Amino acid sequence: MSLAQKGLAAGGWTGSASVVTDELDPIADTWGAVTSITGARYSAQGFETDIAATGVKKVIAGGIGQLTSVEEYTHGDDSWNTKAVIPSSGRSQGGGVNLGGAGYVLTGDNGGLVTGIEKYDIEGDSWSNVADVNTARRDFGCFSDPTSRLLAFTLGGYTGSIVNNNEEFDSVALTSTNMTVVPRTIRNLGSGAGGAENAGYLFGAVVAPSNNTHRYDIDGDSWSTDGNTVAATRYATTGHAAGSNLYNAGSNTGPSATSEKFDESAGTWASIGDLSLARGRGTGVGSPLWLSGSALSDVFSLDTRAPLILGLTADNANYPMGTSMELVVVTPS
């Protein structure tokens, strides 16, 4: 199994902020404790950064208890490295994605709701404010599109009341566009994108029903409903993709250590191994397979510097390191 397929769940809430970190083996469908993140936190933002000989790297940025702190985890080495702090008083309860080879933190809270979108230059280890969302919010779903990896979506959340807004952020044009709203008002911390379809998912919710799964067809800008989570109440769960599957892990209910895997073709959830520690509001980052034309490639959270690129089509100008040959692994420099 490639290190590029592994998932990460860092920090969380157990009654207080936690440093506990777990790594997902998506072949065995089990979680195991790894080196704890520096600085207890929950409701942080996370995104992929790079792949090297030692494995995929993932950033955990901000979070309640560590608003400006940024830590990068390396699979294989099982180590953390401190990176440049988030500017503008930091961020928590926002969305984290990888778009076009850079990290992004969208909206969220830093003592008050903010509209700002902060971009992280992975090679330069620096941050800059590049744009704004239309609606400031926290506790929302966030994912990128698996096809281009240039678009991010912020869905539902809390603005002072629970909303159903759906915004698309274009990282090239630096614009935010209102899209078809989520079928219900939803304050939701579980989301993911990837698999065999160009779709994103919201699962669980703070307000009942708390086990729904909503599927967003990115190309068609439309919504449908898939099977419920195994847990009757699933909220403040980590959500991410790894390999060709979606996962949730933990919940504020209890809190809980349970975890589930989503079968995209069947639209159903199944229980897998538990986290090493029961907690909610952790930050999940994975490395799913994603789509580029008819060829498979590596999001989530969501690159010319993708963690793994498989058969990336050469005519995609946004990925000049790609190749027209299918199933060729490209390791970005």
C-alpha cells in the first residue's frame, strides 16, 4: 500500500482539546495512534501538501486552542514539523483544501466570523490573503472537485443561524459563486469528495436528523440523498477520502471513537475499526483517488504537487507535469 493512500485524524475534543493523532490504513480499514500533534486543538483546518520518498505530508492549520499554529505531518517518518503561522489572528472551524498545488483555508472564525480566504504557498512556507467568500460561516462542509482540483465548495454551516448556502470558490479567477443550496439547513462538520465520481458528500449534522448523507453532483450542480450513517447520531466527525473511499471518524456524541467507510457505488456506510481515542471535532485529511478526464489521479481536503498522480492527462494545462500515458506515477519535485 502506498503511503499516499493513508488518512490522518489529528486533535479533537474529548471534554478538552486533544493532541491525539491517528493514521488510517485504508487496506485493513483500521486506525492506529501515531506521534501526537504539537499543541492541543480541535476544529482545525487540514489539507495535503506534498509527497516525497518518506511519504505524504499533510498540514493541520489553526484550530480552537491553537488559532495561528500550523503543523505538517509526514507519513512514514511519523513526524511533525512546525510551519509558518496563519496571519490575521489565525483561524478555526473553517475549511481546508489543496487547490492547484497550494493550500487554502476558507472562512471560519478567529474570535468572530471572517470572509477571508488564506492561501498557503507550500514551497515558500508563507501565507497570503487572496479573496473572500460571499457568506462568512463556521461549522460547515468543505471539499474540492476531484476533476480539476481548482474549485472548492463551502456548504451549510452557522452564521448566527444554521444555513444551507453552497458556494463555489474558483482558485484561478479568485471568485465565489452561489450554487444550488443544500436540501436542508445544516450545521455539519463531516464532508468529503472523491472516488469514482465527480461528487462531494455531506454526512451527519448537529441538528436531527444527524445521520443523513447528501450527495452533490458537481458537474450538474444538483443534490441527491444516499444511505444514512451506521451511527444514528454522527456530528462533528472527521470527514475525508483515502484511496477510492470516503471515511468518517469520531463524533461529539459521547464522544465516540467509531468510524465508518462509505461505498460510493452502493451509497451505503459500513463500520470499520475505531480511533485510538474517542473524540469529536478532529481534523481529517486523506489522499483519495481523483479524476482527470477519463484517467485516475489523486484531494481532500483538495496539484501540480498532488500527493499522487496517476494517468493525469497531458492536455490539462493546470498540471504540466502530467502525462498522457495512463497509470504512470508522477512524483512532483
